[in-house]
Amino acid sequence: MWGRNVYDSISKFLQFQLTVNVVAVIVAFTGACITQDSPLKAVQMLWVNLIMDTFASLALATEPP
């Protein structure tokens, strides 16, 4: 029961991370193509990743098995 819960949580976290990172790459790429400058700087992208990782891991860590 706990092993399946851990596996499901890891799968959900990886799916969430892939979705967030693909969207971030698309936004950065299209913004750079349209405005000739990236809409988000590197430090801003790191902060977004840090905040999104924290909330995602907390949400998945508190799921009951």
C-alpha cells in the first residue's frame, strides 16, 4: 500500500514537473521570438521552479495512501 502510494506520488510529481517546465520553455521561446528578449530572466525561472516544486511536493506528500 505504501509502496504504491510512493510510486503514484512520484509519477504525479514528474508529470507535474514536465508540464510546468514545458510550458516555461514555450513561454520563454515564444517571448524571445516575439520581443527579441526573454520574458523571464534566469533567476526568475529558478524562483518559479522553486516555488512550484515546494507546493507540488507538499501536496503530494500529504496524500493518504
